[in-house]
Amino acid sequence: MVLAIAESERVRGTTSPNPPVGCVILDRSGKAVGFGGTQPPGGPHAEIMALKEAGTKAQGGTAVVTLEPCSHYGRTPPCTEALIEAGIKHVIHAISDPNPEAAGGVAVLNEAGVTVESGLMRHEVSQGPLRAWLHYARTGRPHVTWKYAASLDGRIAARDGTSQWISSEASRKEVHDMRAKLDAIIVGTNTVKKDDPALTARDADGMPLPHQPLPVVVGMSDLPDGAKLQHTALHLRTHDPDEVLSALAERGVVDVVLEGGPTVAGAFWRARRIDRVLAYIAPALLGDGPAAVLDVGVSTITDAVRLTVEDVTMSGPDLRISAVPQN
């Protein structure tokens, strides 16, 4: 399953609105003989890719897959059918498919004499490569991660507005690697006016990475002439987070990072449309300057937005914190 998760992570960002599933085929002796990840929409699913690599070695073997194999005809035939035809005798999956149209794979496999085990490394898969898609399948909305970099005293820029660079080179590399696995990045018009971002995913040499997220600008104002995003971004003229997410869902966007300034972040918090926080805290003090977020709809301490910390680790000299709202 660790190898299947790696396959899932490898294709993340290229499969939406389909889930980035990973699959490993084991032969009769338990040796890994086939690896596969879901291809872009319209292409083969993970099980098909792994079975193709395994060939006849799949006969009598085991399929280890991050998500329950689908049992319906969509753009491609059911994966359950392919597993049965290949002679797979055992299937192990981490998570049952929450999509009613695709669910039911276990029953189909059992009926064909294939034994099935469910739940292996469920937490690692649900909090890893399939996190955003599972949220999308459950709510119909893209999963939103609010990412920001701040000083130890919570400032995202100095008093004069300068902000490059609060976070370290290591943190910035992490962010670009993350962007390369996203469907979209959201900023507000103020960020475009102040920073003129490109919102691209680049390598250490500044070259574009193979997969690029959709840049999205939110706000009523026109973008400045000559702005990097003037002709490349999806400009949604609204301040309503639900309208933004609805428009993105219609485009098949599943995994979104919010990189906008404090005003946009505040609007998404007030709408309770932030599903995860990824904070890079630099060991520096600025003393003054803009805060990371404004007006989250809290007027008294009892109304504070409480979060559960999932992970704390170092990113170069910076502290990286991943947290999710408690409600």
C-alpha cells in the first residue's frame, strides 16, 4: 500500500475531476509486478495501468489499490471487470468509494470469487493524495488549503509592504512542488496589483514544471495592464467564496490553494470555506506590517476559530504547520 500511495501521489494534480488513485499488482508469490496511477480524464484508471505492466503475471495475484475499484461504465469500462478478467484473486483497498455511481466494486468482486480486504492504511490515504478528492466527492466543492508565509509575530510583510522573502528558499521550493500538484491557485485583485504574481510552478532553476495550476483572481477590479495574470488567469468578478468554488467545481477543479492576501483569506474564513491551513513561520520579527488574515468573523474569544494541528515540521529554518478547522 505504501507503493500504491506513492503512485497516487505521483499522478496527483493531473487527474481531476477523477481521483488520483494508485495501484500495485502482486504476483502469486507476493512480488510487485505492476504499478499504475490514474491517467488524465478519459485515460485508463490506475488498475488498468498496473495490470498492463503486470501482464500474465497478474493471474492468481493480488491488487493493492488506494480506492475501491469502480464498477460502472463511465469514460472507461469498470476496473472490477478488468481485474476479474486478468485473474486477480485478491484485492486490498484503503478506502471505499464515496461516489454512489462508482461504488459497489466490492460486491461485484465478491460475486466473481475475488476476496476483498478494506481499510488498509486508510488514514494515510485519506489524509494524503486522496484528501482533496474525498472532500470534493462528499461536498461537491473543491478542497481549499490556505497557504501563507509569515514572521514569528504573524506579519506577512514589513511596514513598507516588502515581503520578499519572509520564508526560506527551502520553503519556497516546497511551495512550488506543491503548486505542481494543484488544480488551481486563488489570489485577490489586491495581490495582483501589489505583487504582480505569475502563480506558476517552477523548479530550482526557475523553469516551469510539467503541470501548471489554473491561476484564479477574485475581485471586482480590472487587472492592471501588463500584469502577468492579465491574459492567463480566470478572473471571477465576485467577493463570494461560494460563487468562486461553484465556478471552479463546474470546471472540474478539485484541489485549490488560497494564496491571496488578508482580505481574501478573511472572506473565505467567514464563509467557513477553508478546509486546511498550511503555514510557513519564519524565525524573524517585523513588529509591524499586515497580518496574515483580517476579519474571520470573530468578535470574542469564545467564538475563536479552533484548529487541530496535523503536522509540525521544519522546512529549512522555517516551521511548517498543517492544521484543519475543528468545525
